[in-house]
Amino acid sequence: MKKILLTVLFLVAASCISMYASIVSVYSLVKSEVSDSQEKKYEPCDPYKYQSNMTMIAVVKQQGVVLADCEVAVLDSQGECRASSFSVSEDGHLVYLVIQGEGAGEALTFRVVYNGTEGPVDVAATETYTYMSDAMVGTFAAPFVLNIPADPTGISSASVSGVRVQPISGALVIEAGNGAEVRICTACGKMRTLCVAGRQVVSLPAGVYVVNGKKYVVK
């Protein structure tokens, strides 16, 4: 009986070690791939520093509208970054986080970095969460919602709902319905406001433009 019990304990321990190694490997791979395409503002701590983790599937909303192309960082009470990831799902703009920690009871806060009209915006999410080892928070169908305030420039993400922008040579092709308001900002800070219904081609000199909070390059 004792021998069987030891065998079971050994298999459980081996399984836990294998699972942890897999998580670290995935973390390293994702971190490597993301760093090649996007630059993070928050660099997460070494995954080997803590013995356990908590996983979270989240989505960022601004005034009720899902925010795409943003970075979410998870910080502890000392300001250490326990996790950082970009929204990766084109359909739901989900954020997948592997939060490093140990035990339970630590208060976690969230920072969201996104491209505002006048450049990157770094804001705190309204929500907080208490760390618990091995917990799984949020699902694909029901992600954990992180709410952030309106864009400090006064242009909310709601203004980009239903608007599609495609840069082409010497112009931006803008498609929208219901007479959506579209604001085009140049690198020098000059603003141009349009009311677009349907498809409109806006001729522009080569350069970088921010359309309703998102950057586009016209060649």
C-alpha cells in the first residue's frame, strides 16, 4: 500500500512539474513572438521567480466598446509586473495572461496601454483581482472584463465602432455606416473631422495619421 501511495505521489508531482514547464515554454514563446512585432511598455517578471501562476482570459472595454490592439499589464501592490500581454483575438480582442505569483491574497491591479489620438495612453482599469495560485479566471465565452475611462482627448472608442480604414498609396479608404464621425489627426496635431456614410477615399500626403485613436501609414 505504501509503495502504491508513493508511486501515485510521484506521478502527481511529475505531472505538476511537466505542466509548469509547459506553461513556462508557452510563456517564453509568446513573449518572443510578441516582442518581434510589438514593443511592450511593461516587462513581466521572470517566470521562474514564482512557483505558481494564475491564468486569465480578459477583454478591455472603453465606455462599453471592446478595445482592440492594446497591452494589458498586471501589477502587484509593489508595482512589480506579474504579467503583460497584447490583445490577440481578431474576433473578440481577447487578452491571455499567465500571472506569476505564490499562495493567495495578493491584490492585483491592471494597466492598459493603447494608441490614443495624441499617442500612447496608459490608464488604470477599474477592476482589481485577488491572486490565487492555479486559479483560472475568465473563459473564451465569458472573459474577465477590464473597464477603462474614455480617451483623455475626448474621443472615445465608441467613435470607431463600425469604421474600417485601409491605407493605400496617397490616401486612406474609409468605410462606415450611419454617418459615423471620423477624425483624422496628423503627426503635427492638425485635426480633420469627417462624416462618413459608406465608402470614402481621403487623399493625403505620405505620412503617419491617427484615425479615431489608431495609427495608419500612408505611403
